[in-house]
Amino acid sequence: MKSILKNISGVLAFILVIGTSCQKKNPVIEIQTPKGNIQVELYIDKAPITAGNFLNLVKNHVLDGGSFYRTVRSTADANPIKIEVLQGGTQGKEGVADVKPISHETTKMTGIKHLDGVISMARSTPGSARSEFFICMGNQPELDFGGRRNPDGQGFAAFGKVISGMDLVNVIFSGPAVGQKLDPPVRIYKVIVL
């Protein structure tokens, strides 16, 4: 009997190891800049539309040659909604007008909150996100579903998180700016899948 139980537990352990090794991992991408590299895990498992779209942008080299160009910093003005993000993408880059907008995946749908280091899609109206993205500097609950950043209350579509290079994100975010425009912007050489 002990021999049978030992064999069964061995088989179960083997199945557990095989099952664990067969689980798909979320892809990791690397944003390469002249200041260094930033690695981001894309949460395909939680935000398949948004993360999948971003992964396609990377694989099709759409983001290569883009930049980090906008830094939104809290100020001491009367506006009660304080947002701090570093925005990047293809603004001003030729040949990206044909990037199609994607359906809006809210944080209510995905469960991904706008916490420090989370990457999310920039948009004007729900379903208008294309190739512009931002990284949260600190926790930004006003960007989640139900937040007050947009009057529609739909929030933004978070889809991943910086896993390496957040110190570099802070350096770029704190760089010289004229208003919200980084001066000069920080070029994105290329974005690759690791």
C-alpha cells in the first residue's frame, strides 16, 4: 500500500511540475532609450485586448523612433485632481496614422489598478487609444474606473507594469520641461520583446 501511495504521490508531483512549466508567462518588453532601458511586463492574462495591442505595436516596430515627450506633475494649484504620469509614444512620428484604435478595457474589467509603475494607454474618449501610453508615478486612483480624471468615469486601460528601470523612469519624469512638454523629449530607440 505504501508503495502504491508513493507512486501516486510521485505521479501527482510530476503532473504538478509539468502543469506549472506549461503555464504561459506574460511577455516582457524592453523600451530602449539613450538614458537606459526600461522593462515592462505586459498583463496579457488580465488585459488581453490592450496588452495584446501593445505587443503588436512592439512586434511591428511602431513605437521605434517614438519618444517620452510629456510629464504630468502635480502642482499646488486649486485643481483637486492630482495626476503624475510620464507619457510616451509615437506623437509626431510619421507613418502611424493608420494605427487603429482599440476597444476600451476598464480597470473594473481587468482588475489592474493605476499603481506606481503601471503602464496604461492614453486616450481622449473610450475606445480611442492607439499608440500613446503612460507610466504612473506613484498611485493614481483617479485614473481607474470611476475616477475623476475624465468626466465619462471610464478611466484608462492599464495593461502592465515596469519590472526593471523604474529609477530611469523617475529620471526622465523629472527632466526639464516647458509646461508638460519634456524639453528635450527622450527618444525611444526601439522597443523589443525579451
